[in-house]
Amino acid sequence: MEAVECRSDTEYAERPLSLVWEGQRYEIAEIFSRWRGPGEKGFCVKTVNGLAFELTYQEISDDWHVQPI
């Protein structure tokens, strides 16, 4: 199961804090890219142990997609 924990001050999914990928939880150390498209928000992040992921939040389906990069 893919999951993303995020900080949401004024709207949902403002800043990802951690992610779960292949059953392992990873804390996010850095967001090095972010974008917004029609009905989605995206982030490229680096974890504290140096792994990089692309996180995409689909607003309509309320789903996160986690992809290693």
C-alpha cells in the first residue's frame, strides 16, 4: 500500500512529510521539485536515507501515487 503523510495548513497536501513504499516508511528530508496540474499535485522528494521519489496526489480520487526515481 502506498501512503503519504503530509502537512496541510490551508489546504490538503501542502508538504509531504513521509511516505510508505513497499511496506517501508521513509521520512522526507527534501522537496526538490513541485508542480500542480489539473486535479493533481506533484512533488519530487528525497528521503533521509537518500532515495528519491515522485509523489502525485490525485484530488478527485483522493489517491497518492508513489514512484521511485
